Amino acid sequence: MAFIAMLFFIGKANDISFSYFSRDAIQTIWHVPNVSVEFYIGFLSNIGITFWCFTAAILFFSSKIARDFDKPKAMSQFFFFSGLLTLFMLIDDLFLLHDVIIPYYLNISEKFFYLFYGSSVIALLYLFREFILKTDYILFLLAFGFLASSVITDILAAFGINISDIYLFEDGFKFMGIISWFIYFSRACYIGIKPIK
């Protein structure tokens, strides 16, 4: 939150829109033709994508270690399927699937993506509830809450509700969701696979 606030106030002091920092560079250029491009365009978005990548790598690696060291099957499956979901979110975020490609080039509503993500997280919570309850699950719920808040902000804007500094909220919630997602799964993997003394 402090990092997001710092970017916001740096932008305000230098007359730079927060969206210039937070949105993907392609989105910014695509929506605003002839915009001048600086090295910090998409800065927050790029950091978010990097943390999606960190999380996916940790989950797949931990799933393999959990299998090799005969940890409970539910643990390795939870890590693996969470890794797949994270990888999908990474690809979506990196290549703007639900923002640009799906709605504009394939004419498919991005609501299907939101439904897919929501149902996938609910399925994870239900199928692996016993293992999740042994982890710091509040962080998982927090990550889901932040990401859902980002989607809700986007939906409100689509309905024409005017929100001042909308990208501060939409992209800010998304970034906090990504970081919370990373922290939760990193801790869950570490605690799950470390040897019991």
C-alpha cells in the first residue's frame, strides 16, 4: 500500500497519471494514440507480472518436491492446480487476454473470465479445504478479496459510475491482490514442504 501511495504522489507531483505507472504499456499506448513513452510506463504492471511468475514457479517446484518427499497427495495437488491457475492469470495479464484479445478480437465477453476465475478459486477452497485450513488462509482470502475488489471497480466503471482516480483503486487492488497471492502461496509451500523436526 505504501508503494502504491508513493507512486500516486510521485505522479501527482509530476503531473503524471497513476494509470501511466499502473497499466500495461500496450494498453496505455493503445487507448491514447501518439502518447509519449517514458521508461517508467507500465512500471507497476510489470512488477505484478513478475510476481505472478514468481508464484507460479514456486508452486510448480513445491508440488514436485512434495511428491518426491511423500508429502500428502492433497498438498502436491493443491500446489499444482494453484500453479496452473496462477500461470493462467500470468498469461492473461501478460498478453491482455481478457482486457483486449478476448473482447475486441474474439468478441467474447470478459465476464466469462471473471466467472472462470471466481469459480476456480471457489473450487480450490472447496476441494482442498482441509489443507488450506492448516495454512495462513486469511492471506488467501485477502488476496481473493483484493482481486475481486479490482474487478468490482472495473464493473462499476463499465456501468458509468464515475470514480475519481479509478486506476488507483482498480490497479492498486489488483497489485495488492497479486502480492498477497504471492505471500500466501510462498508461505504455504515453505511450511508444507519443510521437514518436521
